[in-house]
Amino acid sequence: MTETLRVGLAGLGVVGVGVIDILQKNREEIKQRCGKYLDITVIAARDSGKDRGVDLTAYRWASSVDEFYEEDDVDIVVEMIGGSDGFAYDVVAEGLKRGKHVVTSNKALMAERGYELAERADEQNVALFFEGAVAGGIPVIKTLREGLAANNISSVYGILNGTCNYILTEMQETGRDFDDVLMEAQNLGYAEADPHFDVDGIDAAHKTVLLGAIAFGIRPDMSHIMIRGIRQITALDFLYASELGYVIKLLGRTRMEEDGTIIQMVEPCLVPEGNTIAVVNGVLNAVSINGDYIGNTLSVGPGAGKEATASAVVADLVDIARGSRTPAFGRPAKQLKTIVEGSRDEIAYKFYLRLLVADKPGVFADIATIMRDHDVSMEAIIQRNDDTSGPVPIVMTTHHVQQYKMKHAIQLVADKLELEAEPVLFRIEDV
Amino acid sequence: MTETLRVGLAGLGVVGVGVIDILQKNREEIKQRCGKYLDITVIAARDSGKDRGVDLTAYRWASSVDEFYEEDDVDIVVEMIGGSDGFAYDVVAEGLKRGKHVVTSNKALMAERGYELAERADEQNVALFFEGAVAGGIPVIKTLREGLAANNISSVYGILNGTCNYILTEMQETGRDFDDVLMEAQNLGYAEADPHFDVDGIDAAHKTVLLGAIAFGIRPDMSHIMIRGIRQITALDFLYASELGYVIKLLGRTRMEEDGTIIQMVEPCLVPEGNTIAVVNGVLNAVSINGDYIGNTLSVGPGAGKEATASAVVADLVDIARGSRTPAFGRPAKQLKTIVEGSRDEIAYKFYLRLLVADKPGVFADIATIMRDHDVSMEAIIQRNDDTSGPVPIVMTTHHVQQYKMKHAIQLVADKLELEAEPVLFRIEDV
């Protein structure tokens, strides 16, 4: 076998630069660990002239997929462009077709087209690894695929988007509202100019779907996940949550129910303050895995950023150099099943509900009566009568109640009373 | 290649039974994940007649190492006996000699003779894996060896002994003293009848040495670790620590200093209450890894027990079935260096000091003067004058000060004043 593996890089954002940095600086160290040199040969990126702070002079420059492969000097393709089509998809698909190993940090690509790509990788008996796509600094893909391979996994959940966690932490600590904190996060570089993928939960959903695919042996499929972002959360919600002993986190969760169906969701949840995941703040990520033999485990670490993701990408390269050919989703793609989605409405959760009602006598009794008559058992209620005569916020938490009953009760309340705003309903994650 | 890997088990305690349970129950699932059946062929354990709750009738029974290998029906040896010599060592050494892969959950064996065994495994090009030896439910060996392979690690530390953590948590929560809680832990099965290995820190030291070997590419060597157990901690220390904003944890730590020397230790430390590791309670383990690209990560999970350790052992088996041949300590044994131990005395730490002095006028001023004159800057001091005329406890925490200065100052205090008990000194872990 050759002593050197030749690496082609597609995409040269911060992660790409980080990968080059590690491969250059730790070249000998890496050779010690895996017995081979990992040497970059070709780079595909938009602007070849831009100064990125690393020395690129030794590498060939490609501006098309054809050029990327034309010299036949690539053993492993590293794709860090992002997006599920265009150059990102093409360079990976063509690489697999040519029998190259692929490492990618692209969650959209893997969540949306990972099944097809995994099939191609299996056919060619090459590796398709994507540790950098989920929770950068926490090797959760490896942990699920290998470290916990003996377990039947029952659920995986966690804080999977650092931008949202940064915004929520800031809201919690400073009492400011979403728009205000988002703008600050954008100025600080923690949020994109177009924050849609992050704050609307898409990014976390990509990651949740990838974790579910490995955990349950199912094909990644973005059409079977409920997604809700964090725009709806107000400073008031943090105040009430805190008073009730909770913090608010955007959680991604994939879980197998007792009947074997799977429910996947990304949504803001109330988490008890005493829970370890509640103190995971700022841009950190956290992943909790629950298995039949392992019980519960939790890992916390940097979720994204140049260094952490680059470190994950290089770890995949080292694994390939060491000969690892574990299938992308932990078992051959042909064995991955189609998800059978459970009915979330039937599941009993605890809820947090915030209503804004016109301040008239008896509204509180009306709400309490409707809840009682429809099997919603309230755990705590906060209603404050200020001097103002404007609308009154009423906040409550419930005991476990099936979601369809909860929604029905809220509908009845809305029918009967004058609601001054859309009811805000969050699940309480009490695991 | 064969579709079945034949597994020989040496040792049939709770972990061994757990491994059999997983291999029997998840046989098809495991085949899906690694493409091969993992079938037990032979078992070596003391009492073949005892009912262990699993069906052993299909397996051959061996009462010596010769018998274990005589039928040539073993591809992988799983050693779960414990101890660094006798049958445990012999069955592993002989297995490697015969070119068998080895999986072991035996930390003493790997910490004390792991270098020699890793050399043998390398010569035969077979796997020698030991995920089950450290923090059972947390795949920390795999994380260090593979997941963070791109990083230069600066330190690894954590709560590595569930028995001690259980005892310390109980002391903290109930205010009881060590002996009392130890007895209860023994009755509950959380501590052995002879608790020496656990409460005196040996078990945590074995694990720390193994983590250090992988993190820094050094030979595991039990002669270069400072070990201190938890017997010296009193209920009073928990009270004072709490008043000062700390909890007490037994931490194992291996760290590379700036000059490249390595300092390894197991000792009770004060940890700030706000630190994530401070809320890891009961029999849980936690491991924090710090690397140049990864920053800080923390993993929490069950540290021992039948299921968690068995899960780790089977994960190693699955890795071997998938073809993984990563060297035992992450790089070829011949490349592992001899540790160059740093001088702990030169390092500046923060300290917690508890003194018991005869209650005479001016003792406090005497202590404060000695500390000041010898560069020990005090951060907080607790001295209470009860009505009683007995000895008075004086507790203080310091700012960073080199350990030799701290010890020197304590010696001077002991020379000048009448100490009624040995001074108690704990390091404050403020990372």
C-alpha cells in the first residue's frame, strides 16, 4: 500500500482552511497515528487569489469537477462547500463513481441525499464519512456508529445548533428579545446574514435526521421531521420559564416509540434547570444518547467553528488511512429501512402554554374549567394582575397529556375567549 | 473471509455475563452492523456449574490456558478476569502469541503491562482493544484514539471511579462521614468488601495512565503517577467547600506542561459548583478532553456496571469484525515514548487548606503572617470562634501558588503553632 493518501479539497471556507492548517502542521503526528501521510494535491474553490492565511502554492487548482479529477491525483475527496446540489453534490457523486473515498462536513447533502450516496459508496467499497457534519467537536457519529454498536438505541437528542444556543443563552442572561440578540449575533459572526437555516431549525433538523439514520438504521429523510425554530420565543417566556424552574433550549430529538415507530422533531423545549443539558450555554453543542445497555450518556463540546469541524474532518481522514470502511450510516445502505413515522399527537408530553387574554372577570376560571373538562391537568399557573387594563398573560405548565388533547383544549379556549395573540405552546423535555 | 468470528471468553463475572447476553440477544443486529456473526465458542471461568442467568450449554469450557486454545476455535479472546498477572495475563499473552485479537476490560493489566502486550499485538498485526477498561459507558478510548486523532491533546481529566464518586456524592448530600457512607456503599454493592483499589485511588490511576498513554503517545507506566484516595476527606470539608462555592471530587488528570513534561495525578480536588463536572453525581463518570483544535469537551455516562462495560467490550468486538486494527494506544507501540515526568512542586495551583489549631490568642495572625511572608496569597478564610475552648479549625483557599511554597509555608506554620491534626491540603481544579 502507498505511504501517502492524496487528498482533494472542495470548498475553502473557514473549515477548509482549518483542515489545511491541521494537515500541514500535524503532518508527522498524523503519519505516526495512521501510518500514512495525508497530502493535499488539489483544491476547488471560488477565488484562487484570495489570501486565506495558509500556504496554497503547492496545490493544483480546479474550477470544475472535471478539472478536479482530471489528473487522477486524488484518493480521498473532502467536500466542505455545503448545500445538497450543485458543485457539492457533483464532486461527491463523481468521486464515488470513480472509487474515491469521501469525507464531507455537509449536513444538508447527507440529510437529503445521503442514502443515495451511501449506496454508491457501498457499491465501490469506499468510505463515506461525515463526522464534521454533526456537532463538530463531539465525535457523535463515531460514537453512535461504533462506540455504541452493541446497543439498541432508544433516543438521541441534543443541542445541535450553536447559533440558536448562543441566541437563547443571551436572551436568558440579558432579558433581551430575539430580534435584538439576533442582530448582535450577526455582528459578532455567530449568525449568518441570512439566518434562516439556523434560527428556523433546518440546520438542527439535518443533524437530527443524520443521527436518527445511524441510531435506528433508517434512510435519512427530511420529509419525516417536525421542525420549529426559535423566532416565536420572547423575553417574557424566559422570565416565566425561569420562575417555573426551567430554561429554554432548541432541541433536536429522534426517538423510537414502543411500537417501533419513530418520531423526529426540532423545537424549542423547556428543560429543567437541574438537567445537565440546561447548563450547556453559548455556542456549545450537547448530545444525549440513550441505549439499552449504555443507559444515558451526554457529551458536550464545541459544535461548529473552524477548528472543531476541521478536527472532525481530519479524524475521518485518519480513519480512512487506518483502513476503516464502516458503512456511512453504520450498516450497508441496502439494509437501511424506510422510516415509519409515529403519531406525535398520541404521545403524552408535559407542556408550557402562554396565552394573552383580554382582562375580563372570570377568564381564568373559564380556562381552568376547559382544561379540567378535557383531561389537561395543570401543574403550575402564573397569572399576574397588574394595574394596567390591557391584555393579561396567563402561563401554565401541565402534567403529561396527549398532544391532541392539549391542542383541542387550546382550540376550545380560543373559541370561548378573546385571545390577543396566538397561543404559544412549548413541550417540556423532562428526561 | 469467514462470516463468523469465534469468540473465547475468559472470566465470567457480571461483565462477562453481560457480554454473553448482548451477543445472544443482538446477534442479528450485530451481524447487520459489522457483516459477521460473533459467536462464543469457549469460556474459561472458575465455577462451570453456577447458574448465571444465561444459557451456556453451547459453549466449550476451559479450565486452563492450554485448554482454552487447544481446539483452535478462537479468533478473538475477551479477557474480563482482572488483575495484571495469573490467568488474565497468561490467556492474553498466549492469545497474542497465537495471533488472536484481544479485547479486555482489565485496566490493571493494560496499565501495568499494556506496553509489552501492545508490542506483541503489533508484531502479529492483531487488535488489542480495551474500551471497557475506562469509563465503561463513555467511548473515551475510541474518542481519544480516533475521534480526536487530528489534535495535539493538552490534558485529559475526569471522574473515573464510580465508587468514589458515589461515596463523595453521599457525603456531600447527607453530611455523613466517610466510614459511614463506605459501609452503606458496601451493603448496596457499590463498593467491594475490600475497597482498597477504589477508595485509595488505584483504579482511577490505572485509568488515568491509560488515557495519558493514548493522549500523549507514551508508554503506560504506573510508577509515574501521584495517587491519593478519599479516606482523608471529612464531612467538615464538604461543609467548608460548600460555603466557599465548591464540591469535592476525586479527579484523575494527565496533562502535558508547556515544557513537554507530563504530570499525572489522582487526588481529591475542589471543583467550583458552576463547573459541569461538579454536577456529575453518584456512580456516573465524566471525562474532559482538551486539544488544540477541539478546545474542551466533556462526556458523562455510566462508568462501570454490567451493561455499560459489556457494551464497550462488544463495541470493540464489532470494530474488530469491521476490520479495525488501530494500534492499542493509537500509534505503533515502538513509537510510544517513555514519560518525562514534570515537577509538580514547581507548578502553581490554587489550594484549599484545613488546619486544626489550639485556640490561643494570635494564632490567626501568626498563620496570616507566615503565608504572606512566603508568597502564599489567601483568597478566602473561614475561622469560627465557637464557645468551646477546644481546638479551632481554620480553613483557607489560596490564589495560585507554586506547590513547594505552599508546602513550605504549611511546614513553618506547623513548626510555630500547635497543630491538633495533620494539615489537610486539597488542590482546587479551576479549569
